[in-house]
Amino acid sequence: MAAEVRERVIGLETEYGISCTLDGRRSVPTEDVARRMFRDVIAWGRSSNVFLENGARLYLDVGSHPEYATPECADALEAVVHERAGDHIVADLAARTEASLAEDGLRGRVRVFRNNTDFSGNSYGSHENYLVERRGPLQPLVDALLPFLVTRQVFAGAGKVLRTARGAVYVLSQRAEHIWEGVSSATTRSRPVVNSRDEPHADIDRFRRLHVIVGDSNMSDLATWLRVATCELVIRLVEEGGDLDVPALDSPTRAIREVSRDLSGRGAVRLRDGRDVPALEVQAHYLAAVERFLAERHSDDAAAAHVVTEWRRVLEALDRDPRALERELDWVAKLRLIEALQERDGLALDDARVAMLDLAYHEVAPVTGLHPRLVRSGRMMSLVDEAAVDRAMAEPPRTRAALRGRFLRAARAAGRDVTVDWVHLKLNGEVQRTVMCKDPLIWEDERVDRLIEEMVATPV
């Protein structure tokens, strides 16, 4: 049975930074902490790359970064909930690791950060994935999205103290300084805004995966939701041939840095036709185009109308006074915290204590993390409640993830050996059985039901 009609699925991938420190100094090498974090995972999954019963993927990435890829989600808000579930899952791993280290006489606090840079200048990502129909080459869609993706950091930037040859400055985005191309198949060597590798994790004749790797890791629910929801609307507009009149950038890589370093949003972005346009004006151009498009073709879409309303509200507030958004946007909230610390203790922006606050903002521990404490005290808003996050740690969305979750749950209950990836559900044994789930929008499948029945009925 097909799920209710949905235009696409969305997924987020988050790479986490980790550390183990005692009295402010590293007490256990990061590589050792990461291996120990995944020791229990390897014990039950026989790998440091596993799928979970909520449909998500958890693995240890290059550079000792735990990575959590959400299951296929039906909309932006569901993606926010499942990304938060990933925070809790990785934080639980960290807590168990800290206890394990203590049992072995190794003291230290294990911390997990949802951010994008470390003190050595390395960058790690927060990637977005959007299911799109395969309609000709990818480049026209990317060209239409580039100015939007480069300028959306005015509301979706996580904020960062950046050290330059001329001293420390506060910038909007953690990723901007690490982007070197508009589009390419690379992800680390020469990071692009959009990764063009054709790997849909679906029926390759029907679908393509738009892999956006330019985004910051947002702690703010609103920033994450708005960054994904607005991007989905722009994709929809382009797919359906809406009137956009894309303002092509002269150099996306230069523009992304210029936007990041101008907190007013009014810094000039050079267009290919020679005009200089403020980032906020570029965003306003996309907003107006989406509003026209919805009025003409989707006037009854209440969810899209809500996205547009919030998009406009945030852009207008940024234009008037960004401080009005200090409970909602990461870069504003973090800047206000840093300014308060500087004023209280008389610190320069390049002081080590400022750097530690910059990092602490991104700690995901539900009890001790700075951002979770700000939410509990009412100093930062939240779009989802903890009960929804707790459910998402165990329950998949009603997308293909539901098939994967049911299959894994049945296999573990029956003690059966299985192999799973985004598309394949494989029952191992003397006679192997595999079901390919090539449509990410389908959440019920009789073939999977039969495979589960066979698995349960057949003795180990």
C-alpha cells in the first residue's frame, strides 16, 4: 500500500565532534574515545556502521566523528525531531563511554558537539538530502538553488568566532570558510555547496538525491526547520516550472564568505550581471517568488503557507534588528551570550574563554549541554517536545524507514542474521532472501511482510 501522497522525503546527516577532557585538558585521545563509543555498537551490530530500529543509520566516520543519518522523513519538522533523536542516541553513547573509562581508571568528561569545526581548523558537515524526480540534468536545479543556499545563512548560520590575520571576528556561518565550489562530486577535498554524486538510494530511473552539504549544524529547532522547509519550497517551485528569474552569482565561493562576514545581511553580493545586491534582498527575491508560486498553484497548502509566513517574519526581523531573534536563531543567540561574557569579564573576542563558550553552545547532552539548558530556562525556543524526540529514538517515520525498522525489530527479536542498507532488506542464511525497497515514499509492502513471516517461522 502506498503512503499518502507526498512530494518528497527529506533526510539530515550530522557529524559530531567529541572530546574527553579533565580540568580543561584532553585526558584520552579522541580516536580512543570514538572506538570505545562504538564498542557496544560493534558487539551487537558486528560493525561500526549500523542501521537502527527507528530507520536511522549510525556509524563512525573518518576523523573519529560519530555520524547519525536520520531516517527518511516526510517533512522538515519530522526531520528536526529525528535529528534531535540522533543527539540523544549519540549522547547516550558518550555517557556509557565515560562510565566505561572510569571503570578502567581513566578519568575525564566525554562531550559530544553538534557543530562544524574544531580548534585545528578541520570542518565536518551537516548534510541535507531531498528526494527529487529525475528530470534531465541536475545542473539547472543547482543553478536555481545556489544563490538561495549561499544567502540563507542570514537565518540558518550557527555563528562562529573566526580567527583571521587581522584578528578575531564573529561570522554567521561555520561552514562558509570551508566551501570552495558551487557544485562537484567531492565532499572533503574541495567542498561544494551541492554534492553532485549520483547516489539516490532509490530507483535510479525515477529519483535523484539532492545532496546539500553547505549547511551549518543548527542547535535551534527553528533554524533547522526553516533552513530545510524553505529549501524544499524552492525545490518545488523549480520542479514545477514556477517563475523564479534566478539572480546568478558571479562567484558563489566568494559570496558565501562575504555574506558570512556581514552580520547586518546588507553586505553586497556580486551578481553575474555586475549588480551588487544585499543577501537579505536575495532571500526576499526567493520568498516573493515562492509566494507567487503558492498563490497560483498551491493556495490551499496550509503547511507551505506557514513556512512562508515564518520566512517573511524572520527576514523582516533581521532587517529591523536581529536581536529580536535571540531566542530563535543560533548566530544571534550565541553572539548575545558572547557579548555578555565579554562585558562581564572584560574579554577580547579572541580570548580562550570566548572560544570555550562558542564550543559549549553546541554540546548536545540533554541535561548538561548549554543549549538544552537555555531551552529549559525559556531563553531559547523549541518546536518539538521531548516526548516526540523520545518516540523518534525508537519509532521510524511512515516512509520506507518503517519497512526497515519493522524488519530489523523482527530480526533482532528472532535472533536472525540480516543485512540492511537504505534500499535492501536481506535475510542471511543457507538460503538468502532479499527485498529491494526502491521507493522511499512507500511504507507498507507485502513482500516485506512475507520476508518477516518467513524469518520468524524458520528456525535459526
